[in-house]
Amino acid sequence: MITPVEELVDVRVASAAADAARATPGVERLQPGLWGLVQQLGHELWEHATGEPYPDVAGVEVELADGAALVDITLATDGTVPAAQVAAAVQRAVVDAVAVRAAVPVVSVAVHVCEIALPG
Amino acid sequence: MAVTRRTDGHLLPCGRSVEDVLDNLDAGRDDHTCEHCATARRSLENLMEATAALVADPSEPPPNLLDRIMQAVRVEARRGDVLALEGADHGPADVSEVAVAAVLRFAADSVDGVWARSCHITVEPESAGTIAVAMTLSLRYGSGPADGLLGEVRGRLAAALAGQVGLHAHRVDLEIVDVWPEES
């Protein structure tokens, strides 16, 4: 059972990771799978009901264990930078961003490139 | 020989589109023709159930809902086959095999008179970051000597792998399976 405090930390970590990944050169978008999409739609309903913004963390999964985070990111690259290079840059950016914004150490950042944009 | 291919929609690894699967699901037709179609169908059924409350409210449809569902279903269908990426220091990194195959087919198609028919990728277990590619091609008659065209294809594939993916192919097998007449 996740406590409200753990949920808050979870969202902060995911938000920092998502922002850092989106800002990395070569990343076109973060891409949720089905469960991520259901969560995203739920967040939109929550925003609609409360009028308060919810951070866009679709495509990012966070697991907290012993005060440290395991982050899992699925993304599409824009094809201008090799996917391997983008993945490594995203990992470095996420580790730094989560440490600064959420004050949580990151054990691992798994990056899955699901699509590479084709020219034209 | 008349050949067509669908370039719109959200293609599954088997070549059919998520839209086709959704059409058959809507029509109540059973189209479990392969594992990819079956996975997409199950995913669509689960998602339809989970989002029933949202889609039942026509006054506030979430933006681009259908496109977002299609993209999510396609990601689920691609999760199984991945290639490990080298150079990651803070955890594992991988790329969808289907995504890499799409990059390679596009690179081959960029050679005038060449059309990629299929692309099969295998991992070299002894050499990280290295793959083997087997591709079948159609050539347009009159486009030039086949060996020259195949050399051009090899160059484009190597450039695409290095520039867009970050992998290296130690072996590229190209097979010409069809020749189509020069367009008048």
C-alpha cells in the first residue's frame, strides 16, 4: 500500500525525470504504453474535476525502494542523434534532475526507445 | 507486378495496422491471424474497458484520444523484441527491433530504384552493439547494375545504423527477390 507521502515523492521523481528526458537533444516525445495511457487519462480527469494541473509523466515509471528510485522511461527519438547516444544522455540528465528537484538518489534509469522518427 | 503498401496508420510488426485490428474488433470479426494482431486486439479490448467512462462522455473527449490509443497499443506490441544499446552508464537501454527495421527499410528505399521488401535483424551474442541484417529487395529494371545498387544500399544502411541508432552491422545479407519494370 503506497502512502500519500510516497505517492508525492513518486510524482516529484517522475516529473523531474520526465522534464529532464524531454529536454534532452534527440528526444521527440515520451511514449506511454497502455497502462501509462490509462494513468494519463485519469490525470486529465483529475485536472478536469479539480482545475489543478497534474505533471505530465506519461512514459515514465518510478519505483521507490529504500529511499532510492528506479526509473523506467519509454521514448521516441527524432532521428537526428543516434538512439544509443540519446539514451545515455537521458540517463545522465535524469540522475542529475531527480537529485536536484526531488532530493532522491537514482539507482537505475532504464531507457526504452520505442520509435525513431524517419526523415520527411 | 502490382505492389502496394500502406504508409499511413500505426503499423504492427506483421505489417497490418492497429486501425485494421480496431475495425475488426468494432465489427465483431475474429481476426487473430498472428501473435501481433492478437496482442493488439487484447490491448484494445483492455483499453476500451478501462476508458469506457471517458469515451462515453461526448461533451469532453480527451484530445487526440484515438491517436494516443493507437500509439500506446503499438508500443505494447513492440515491447517484446528489443536490441540492447551500448554506452549507457546508469542502467539498461534498448531500442525496439521494429523501430530499427523501419529505419533500415527507409534507408534502403532512399536509393533510387530500390524497394525494401523485408528486414530481419539478429543479435550477435559475442559482440555487444553489433547486429546482423538480412534484407530482401525489389529493384526497378533499368536503374543500373545490381552490384552498384546493392553497394549503395549497404552504404546507406551503415550510415543509418550509425547515425540514427548507434549500432553496427557486422554482416548485411541482401537478396534481390523481385524486379519490376521501368515506369514509362
